[in-house]
Amino acid sequence: MNTPLRQINLFADIANAYAEAPGGVLDNASLYAVVAEGMGTTKEALDARIPIGRAGVPRSTIKRKIRWYQQTLKQLGILEHVPGARGVWQLSEKAGKDLHRAATGVTLVAFNTDLGVAIWGAHQDVFRRFDEPIALCISSPPYPLRKARDYGGPNERRYVDFICAALEPIVRSLLPGGSIVLNLSGDIFESKKPSRSLYLERLVLALNDRLGLALMDRIPWVNYSKPPAPTYWACVNRVQLATAYEPLYWFTNDPDHVRADNRRVLEAHSAQHQRLMALGGEGRSVTYGNGAYRIRPDSFGRVTAGRIPRNVLERGHACSDTKAYRRQAQALGLPKHGAIQPTSIPDFFIRFLTEPGELVVDPFGGTVKTGLAAERLGRRWLVTEWMYEYLRGAAEMFTHFAGFQSAFG
Ligand SMILES: C[S@@+](CC[C@H](N)C(=O)[O-])C[C@H]1O[C@@H](n2cnc3c(N)ncnc32)[C@H](O)[C@@H]1O
């Protein structure tokens, strides 16, 4: 992928050493030892000194090199000094429990394959200088929850601006007829009331007014395995029903040329439909709705490749990729991600809205499920995620893909 964001692995090795140290804090002696081990260097080689500079002072070249990269990371704001401890540094911006957020302006390649790249950094730092044509942006941004998840999130008042700002540079690079799909929450309630917030309606209007996006559909992602919620209004107060769906909003910048094709997502015909096709049709004439709908003897008799999916996606949370991710994350001692999508959601939209080889992006990447679905479908992908630990776990899901390289060693 043609991106200016590739960096030398040693940056990431050093950032990694801090991220894996208890509390993200490390003194320099331990840093040298950890990085040298990762480089496959012996202690003797690490300590070996050779005369350097005009004065010929003997120094370890490896330690010098590590310090140089460490210094750059300090300047980038990734590392900060631990107050009162000489020579001890820590990853900056500890965010939430056991999470390390990339500091402003920092964008490092966490891992990549021949088709895609996962970047540790804030989406705004990546997409504002990005100019490759994007076919699809599919994302699940943080919801405006009253009690934010560990990875944080904006409140409801700021939400419309937050999403518009995130999408603005992406819309600028969107191919004509490209799509944006957002997985949002319909379960944001007015304060102390069982009535729902209208933030989604405000957001749709703002995306149309400010970014010129046309609404193609609101597709409910129906998931009967959701735990019963809203807890108070449905389970205690009992005035609401238990939620079974999240809305997926689908937008395009050019509805006349939208790059969707439902032939890429056809489903198997039902047994009944297959019977009708075999018989050559209904074999009867009926009229419904004052003539609006008519069944003719040959209706449903034409042999077609499959059933056009309904605009409701019924997908449970159970997902073998999520299970594999959790296993890897646990083995590496990483914190859990609180909002992982089943891969089947990005998989459906990537097939429906893009062609192989086109570029799919996800600014709020989490465990990089969008990248995983895109990779398997032969689409190029770019995912940003600002929490180091989520990418560390996600990298393990990509090791078998062609061209895999990881900053995590
Ligand atoms: C709802 S989660 C996405 C989950 C993802 N779809 C998955 O299946 O794993 C939202 C993610 O956005 C990340 N995030 C929030 N603000 C961000 C920003 N400014 N830049 C990059 N990532 C951000 C959070 O750390 C979180 O992992």
C-alpha cells in the first residue's frame, strides 16, 4: 500500500517494550535488555564498546541506537518522563485500565499484510493526510454512553460534531458512489426517562447538511443474543421492550452512481422457492392490494442465482474470530475489548459495496475485524486504532496472511 506512514520497526520494538512493562514504566537498563533480546543480540554484543566520535570515547553502539529511537519517541510525545525517577520513562497517555493510547500526532504501523495496514494512532492524524480513493468506510464508533467503555468516547452533546469531524477527511477521499456504513446505538436514552435520544436523527441530518451524504438505508442488525436491556426501563421499571437490534446507517456521496450490487450478497433460495422454480412458477392468478400486486401463473418460475437479502441483518454475537481474538489476548495478558463486532457484519457490507482490490477503511478499528473481513475478501484495507493493546491482540489474527509483518516482533 502506498502510504507514507511506514516506520522502522525499532520504534515499535521500543514502544512495545514499554507497553509490556508493568504499568508501562521502564528504566533504561531494562529497556536495553528487552530490546536487545528482541533483536536476538547477546549481552556481550550489547555491552561491547567501540571508540566513537572525534574524542574516540568507547560506547555501546547498540545502546546508542536504542537511545536515539527512544529520544525520537520522547520528542513525538509517545514517551514521557516519570517524575522524580532519573532515566525512567513511560508510555504517555495511559488511558483506561491497562490501555495505552497513541499520543497526538503519533502514527506507527502496528502490522501489515500485502493487502492492508493497521495503524496505531488517532484516525484524525492518519486520514487528514490520506489521499487514496476509498470505496467503503465501515466503522463502529464509540457510542455516546453515559458511562463510557474503557476506551472512552464523547458524550451525546458532542457526538454529531465528533462523527462529522471523523468522517470529513474520509468523505473527501471517497470514490464517487462510495459508501459509509456506521454501526451506532439506538439505546441512548434521555436523562432519567424511558424515551430515546434523537441524536441519531440529528446525526443523519448533519451528515447530509455538512458532508453531503445521502442516506441509503437504516439496516437493523438484529441480534437476539443481546443481554436484556435497557436494564432499568425494560427489566425493573418494565415500560420498555428488551432491545434486539442496533441500527447500521448506510450513506453514499452519490446515490446515482452508488457502487452497491446485491448480486454479490445473494442468499440461498428457500426450499419453497426452489420448488416453484422447478415447477416453472405459481401456476395460479391472484391480485392483491387493489391490483398493486399480482401473481401470474409463471410468477417465481424464473431460475435465478439466489435470494436478494432483506434489509435486516440477523447475526448473533457468536463469532469464531472473536473467540480466537479473546484467546490470544488472554494469552498475551491484554485487556479485553468491550465491543467487538462479529466479522459477519463488515463481511456483508464489504461484499455488497466493494469490488476485490478496492480500499476499505475503518477509523475506529478496535480489534481490526474490518481489516480481517477485507483481507479474506481480497480487498485492500486501512484501519486506525489508538489503543496499543487492541492492535497487539489483533496482529495475532493476521499472521498467516501473505506479506504479514508486525511491529510487535
Ligand atoms: C466500538 S469500538 C470498535 C470495535 C471494532 N468494530 C471491533 O469489532 O473490534 C471503537 C474503537 O475506536 C477506538 N477509538 C476511539 N477514538 C479513536 C480515535 N480518535 N482514533 C482511533 N481509534 C479510536 C477505541 O479505542 C475503540 O477500540
